[in-house]
Amino acid sequence: MSDKSKKCSECVRRGRKCENRLFSGSEWNKQRKDEAAVATKLVDADVDISHFQQEIDNAQRRLALMHRYLSQTLARHSQLRKHQQFLKDRGRQMLAHDSQISKRLDQESPPLDDQQLFSVSQMLDQLDPNFWNDPVLGGIFEFPLDSSSGSG
């Protein structure tokens, strides 16, 4: 092998490209350096893949938990809607019942006439003006009921 041309003597004699050429030490050093750089990048990529996989696993766990909570909330919402409808229906039935009872009571005992209303008014007038503010009654009214006391 000729040191100057890095070709074997046979290739030099024939004038062809030498296929038996050996790689130099610097070429081998570059190869090892390139392999080490790629190996380092592979380790970094493996770490990234592991990190992303952990993040995906955590996100999937959170999504599964949120899905379970959503399902529970939807079920509770459905039950509350049914309960609300039940209460509305019951309220309508109660109103119809009370209306029917009121009509029957009105037929059995007619409403008070003007004379009877006047007697109730006279009875209220006989009460002490502080009656409605009595602490036993819990101060039911914050203002006196006496119409002569001004704006109420």
C-alpha cells in the first residue's frame, strides 16, 4: 500500500480506484464520536418518550376519573329532574285538591258579608297598637298596622 495515495500497489499499477483502502485513525475516531452522539440522543429520546408516556397515562387516569364524575353527575341530574317533575305534579294535584275543597267550603258557608267584615275590623281596632310588635310574637311585623301612623 502506498502511503501517499492510500491505494494498494495493485490498484496503483492498474490505475483504478482502490477497493482495499483502509480507513484512517481520524475516520475511525469520527465514526466513534458520531456513534456516541447518536447513542446520547437516543437516550434523550428514550427519556422523552418515557416522560410523554407517563404524562399520557396520567391524563388518561384523570380523564377516566372525570368521566366517572361526569357519569355520576349526569345520573344525579336525571334523578333531580325526575324529582322536580314529581314535585311539580304533586303541587298541581295539591292546588287542584285545595281548589276543590275551597269551592266546597264556599258552597257550604258563603263568604263574609260587609257587616261581618266590619265586625272583624272593629275587633282588630280594639287590640293594643303594640300587639303586633310583641316579642312573644317575634316582632312579626316591622311596622305598625295602624293606618293613622303615616306611611307604612
